[in-house]
Amino acid sequence: METIESQVDRFFNPRNVAIIGASRKPGKIGHIIVEQMVSAKFPGRLYLINPKAAKQGIHIMGIKTYASVKDPHGKIDLAIIVVPAKIVPLVMKECVEKRVPNAIVVSGGFKESGPEGVALEEQMMEVARKGKIRILGPNCLGTFSPKNHIDTLFVPERTTPRPGPGRIAFLTQSGSVGGAVLAFAHNEGIGISKFASFGNAVDMDEGDLIDYLEDDKDTAVTGLYLESVSRGRKFIDIARRASKNKPFIVIKAGRSEAGTRAVSSHTGSLAGTDRIYDAAFEAGGIIRVKTIGEFFDVSLALAFQPPMKGNRVAVVTSGGGFGIMTLDALADYEMEAPELSPKLQKQLHQKLPYYYGVKNPVDLTGSATAEQFSFAINTLLKSKEIDGIITIPLFMTPLLDAEQVTKAIIEASNTRKKPILVVTVPANEEIRQRLHRMRLEGVPAYELPLFGARAMAGLAKYGEILRRPTA
Amino acid sequence: METIESQVDRFFNPRNVAIIGASRKPGKIGHIIVEQMVSAKFPGRLYLINPKAAKQGIHIMGIKTYASVKDPHGKIDLAIIVVPAKIVPLVMKECVEKRVPNAIVVSGGFKESGPEGVALEEQMMEVARKGKIRILGPNCLGTFSPKNHIDTLFVPERTTPRPGPGRIAFLTQSGSVGGAVLAFAHNEGIGISKFASFGNAVDMDEGDLIDYLEDDKDTAVTGLYLESVSRGRKFIDIARRASKNKPFIVIKAGRSEAGTRAVSSHTGSLAGTDRIYDAAFEAGGIIRVKTIGEFFDVSLALAFQPPMKGNRVAVVTSGGGFGIMTLDALADYEMEAPELSPKLQKQLHQKLPYYYGVKNPVDLTGSATAEQFSFAINTLLKSKEIDGIITIPLFMTPLLDAEQVTKAIIEASNTRKKPILVVTVPANEEIRQRLHRMRLEGVPAYELPLFGARAMAGLAKYGEILRRPTA
């Protein structure tokens, strides 16, 4: 018998795909999906289903069209369905007859749109269950994986640019939040391993997807945007196991009273009070973040740096003000920035001028050199007094050799002894590119003290989760 | 007798300037300042003081050099001093003899660097007091005003790009934070009216500068970065008066215990506990923010939108998930997003489809049109149930006419009845430019729900400050 993993894998890695409802008209959803699959360089066969086009022998983007999913001779392992909701049960029946094992139902007009939609959703599921088809959706964007060359998203690349391959997976209940996450990742130069928008989650839910990603070799960190959880017990059980294996980060909207009320209106499901979610996430070893920005800050750190063994942070800076703001931000996230011991201070002053402050932050001032950055960071790496380092090289200082400092930080980070994060001011394009390059080389680099501080807090939280006794 | 205002004004708007310590060598601080004054198109005379160059008859950037500030025939109303600290008292004496009324002392090596520096600073001040010279600095960047074509900053434009003219003024104790603020403003397309870095504030302090900016017609909002306040009573008295006239926003670093400790090391002054600052800022009608990003979010809103008369916000969105996240973020900033009354909901449903949620958020869904955005916003503008609107048009939705929606929002905002802020996802360059354009047209637009929420909270806070009885 086939494993659940391989069933889920076909959503991300199908051999041959049918697009049911492929359209000739640019701008239509059924056309954008064809474009995106072509643009993603999907390596398998692409069968386009459109009865009218097939009758007239019309090709779409040079690809042959068929009247029904039953018509092609070859095997199809994933159907992407974009026809109106009313026809979906019928189309699903044809998929059963063709023995298509997986279907992404992109179409909306189901549970989310009222009583008639609820009935249609049940009808569709009855057919699917009998025919043993696994369904992602309905009312969703489907899947995206740059490494696997699949892109079923009906938001065009022109408006929603796609990120390159990377180590972070993202699952989302909301399509528009999903699109924003992909654009954000692209613009920040952050890669994505696998992305799935699961919409109404009538069959495949967040739990199934997390379960699958737990064993996915391409994924180092799993993220999830949620408004409500349908099967709470299952979700927490899966999360507790998965989070011991790789970090699992959740953005749960509806944190406030007003937000909870809005969730009920939006999804039609009972949102539950936020405190219950907080407790459940804590029990499940889930790291909760508030925003998309915070998600990426924490994910980047977890994807590339070791978790913290405690919560003591040292700051090495070339700007005094930024050092202080970073200490403030660390305190906001309940991290400690202890005053270094006299012994450690003395050690630092052996190679640093007497007028440099070395209590924490270690303030290398505007006269900082690459050697001093390297010396301070490596001295702190060896010390037992601290568990992680945030370093703040202000690359816009005219005297600082940016390239040398970058190399020194990457080298220190490669020892993998303790996490090292960088905070800098992306004053110009050159610095912004340097920041992206550091990210590519495994050193998470952030644009504001706040971002670095919350990323460090994520590393501390995951360290705490890993130290928990296994149940 | 000359007013204090016109004394201060010369730091931002001098007729003729002497740069004492102008250097021939590119990369040197004394050279960068010459470059920047030229690049800023300073319209007055520029006298470069460099004894060695003068002796050899050498020009710097085509400008004549003099051996002493006493040598030029013309009147000089501002001296920019970049010579080593030890020579500064001597140079200051020459300025007195030349009757130069204002001096920016860029040089470091004074109070901030130990006992010897303290003595030098006192020596310099003695000369200045006797000669009635007003001093900005020492250990500072000086001033920048694009409208007045002055730029005394020794950080080159290549690494620290300068913003264009605008309505926000910024004062800073820290030079590196100041440079970051300018770069941030430039990159976000935000304009600056006047900028001053006052360093050790041996004479001109934050209070004097705020006092001056209170009456500055080009400035709508004043910002300040502080690590410590030297003359607390004076500062609060000035702030209380100034804040009734225009909003006054402070980033005070050293909020945390660790941060406070670091401030003492960095500035050599007693930082005081943060609670005292909090109370003093509250008494002074000062809006306190945590970060540079928050400062600009709040400033943009205050520079262009009316303050709120209460704290009730309505959200009009084309993405359900973003509506919920915005409600959550508003709650984080103690703002209310009340459920709209049945009467108001009915009014909204008169022109909006029955399946659109209108409780708050008003969720126009992925089918949103420009007319619907306009109708919903204008209906809410007229309602007495809410004090401000955040609208979230997701411009990446293929069906939305971005240009029409932008026009509708700008038009509604021009009524100036209630504040309107925009949140959108800057998925691509086109949307990012649209966002900057909205900012230019007076509609503050933000990249994340959190940013819009904290900006709205700033408008509510300033409304509360304005409603306070005048002492």
C-alpha cells in the first residue's frame, strides 16, 4: 500500500499534470496557471482540459487541449481543477474514472460562500472519498516549489514575484497572505523549499502537510499561516513530534478580540479564544510569531544557525547608538545582555584600545577595523559567559573595510559554535547586496536591531524546545 | 538685540561659510565636507581654511584656500571646524576675532574621550562664551537641509544617501543613528526639512533646537534621537509648549536595564532610569517610539493626516487575512476596531454584495472594485462610529484596477475629515512606486499591517495631547 507521504508528495512533485479548466484568454485564472507551469519549467507532461478549445483543435501556449481528463492516454497523477464550483463534482467523477490520485481544487464557491457552497463541497468530497482521490483545497492557490519546477498559483509572476529555491517551507490557509509571503521572500533574497495554500482544507489539512514536511530533506524550517485549526488534537500531536525534528513556526491571526471576531466572519469557523491557541502552541513546541516579517527573521536564523543553549547575548558594534538600541530590543524579547566579567573584559582589552567600551556591548566605535571585529567575535565565541552574538558592522562608515569584516564574520560563523547574527543599516544598494550575500552564505543579516533581536529570541526558544524531555 | 531664533537659524541657513580644516585629500573628513557643501549647491561663499594649502596657493575642488579664518575679507556667519581637538580652542579664538557668530565643531576628542577631553571642551567653551559664539557640537555631524542647500555631514553621499526636501525634521545625539535615519528616509522616499546632529551639546542642546523648529514653517513634525538629557527641566518645558504646536516624537535609547547601563558607558552621562523618562515625556506631550522604523511610520501619518478624535478604527480590505492581521496589530497598540452598528452595516450592504463581510473589517474580497473601495471609505468617513480608516488594497490581485483605487483613496483623503492610512503588500517594483507616490500625495502608505497600526496609534496619541488643557 502506498504511504501517506508519497500521496502528499505528488502535490509537490507530480510526474504528469492535467489542468482542468485551462483557458485561452490571458488574464484568466485558467490561463495564468498554464503560464506559470510553463514558466516553472515543469518537466512532465501537461494535459490541458478545455472542451470548447478541444473541439476546435485549439492549442493553448502551444500545448494540445482535450475535451475531458479521461481523453489523454498517459497516466495523470495530479489534476489542477479551475472550473466553476458547480461543475467540480462532475469533473471530480471523471478524475476518479481516470484514476487520478491527487487533485488541487483551486476554484472558490464552496463552504466559504454560504449554504449552497457547503452542499457542493460535501458532494465533491463524497465522490473523492469513494474514488480515493486526495484533495488540496478547495478555494486555494495550490503548490509551488522552485526546485521541483511546479507552480500552480494563479497570481501572475509579474505582480507576485516568486522566490528561488531555499530551506524554508510555508503553508497557508489564506491565499492572499501566501502571495504576500512569496513576494516578501523574493524581495529579501530568501529561498523557499515548498509552498502550499490549502484553503478550505476539506481533505489535506495543515497537520497532513506538516507531517509530510517533517521528513522533507529540502526543508529546514516549516512555517504556517493560520486563522483557525479544524482538527486541534491531531494538529498538536503532529506538531509536538515534528518540532523535535525541525523548527515549526506559526503566524496565527485573530490574536485580539476584534481579530477573533473577524476570523469567524472570514472563515465561517469558530476561531476559539486566543489563549487556548497560545497554550496549545506552547504544548506542541511551536514557535509563535506575530507578523510575516517576524516569521522570516526567525526562520532565517533557524535555517542557518545553531539554536541557543541559553539566552545570554553579547553585542559587538561599530556604532554606540545601535549597540544600545539592540540591547533595548533584546530586553523587549526577554533576552539577556549581561555585563561581561572583569576577566573577559581584560581579555578583550588585550587587543582593543583602552577607550573602547567592552562591558557589553563591545563598542569598537567608528575606528573599528576588520581585525578588531574578528578578535572580539572569536573571543566571545570561546567564552562560557554568552550563548549568542549579534554583531553590528556599520558598513557606511568610510574607514571600515566592508569586505574584510564580512569575511571575518562568515569565518567565525562557520565554526557553528554559537549563533551569530548581523544587524546593519542598508544605507545603499551596495550594503543591501552585501546583506543578501551574507544571508546566502549562512549568516542571517538584518536591517534593524529589532529584527536581529527577535531572530535571536527565536533561536533561544527553539533551544528550549529541543531541551524538553521527549514525551 | 538678535533673537535666539535667528542665532539658531544660521546653523541651517548661513550666508557665508568657512570650513576650518578643509582637506585636499579625498576620503578625509575635511574633504568630504567640502564635497558635500558643493554637492548640496550651497549658494553662499565658501571659505576653505588650510594653512599649508594656502601657503602653496593650492585650491580644493577649485575653491581658494586661506591660512586663517581671519584672512578672508567677507563676513562669515558659520564656521565648520574639523581640526584636531587640541587646536580647536585656538581656532575658536580666531573665530571670535573674525566675529563669526556660529560654529559647528565636528571634531571629536572632547568630553566623550576622557579627562583630557573634558578640559579641552571647557577651554573651548570659555573662548566661545566670551566671544558670544554659539556652538553646535563638538563630536557631531552638524546640519543638513536640502531646501537650504546646506550639508556639513562628513559621511559621503555614496554610502549615506541624502533624502530630498520634506516636512519632517530630525535631531540626533548620535551621529551614526543620524546617518541611518537619513539613509532610511532616502530609501523610503520620505523628505526631510532640517536635520541636526548635536553630539556633546556643549552649548546648543536638544531644547534649543526644538524651540527653533517649533516656529519653522518648513517643519510639520519634529523627531529626536536621545540617549540622555542634560537639562531635563528646560527640555520638558520647551517640549510641553512645542508639542501643542506640532507633534514631537522621541526615540530614547536605553529603555532596558542593559541599555541604560550601556548609555552610561557610551556618553559618560548619567542615563537615569527609564521610568522617569517615560513620565517626563508623557508630561511634555512627547510621543515616544521605540525604533527608527516606528518613528517614520508615525511621522509620515502626523505630517500629512489629521490627528484622531478618538481611537476607533475601521479597516477596509480586499484580503481577509490582512484585515484580521491589521485588527490584531491595532489591538497591540491599544486601538479599537469596533463592530459596526447594524444600521451602518445595512448602509454598506446597499451597494456591496450580501456575501461581503461588513462588520469591521469591511472585506471587499478578491472581487473588490475601485467603486467599492470608494463607496466603503466614503461611507465610513461620514459615520460617527469611527475616528480613522486603514484601507488595504492588495494591488497584486489581477482583477483590481490599481490606478482607480489609488485615485479614489487620495480623493477621500483630501476631504481631511478623518485620517486615512493605506497598508499594502509591496510585492513588486510597480506597487512599491505606487506606495511612494501615495506618500507624496499625502496618503501615508505602509508595507505591513503592523506599520499602519502603529502609525494610527500615533495619530490617536497626538489627538489626545492636543485635547489636553493648556497649563
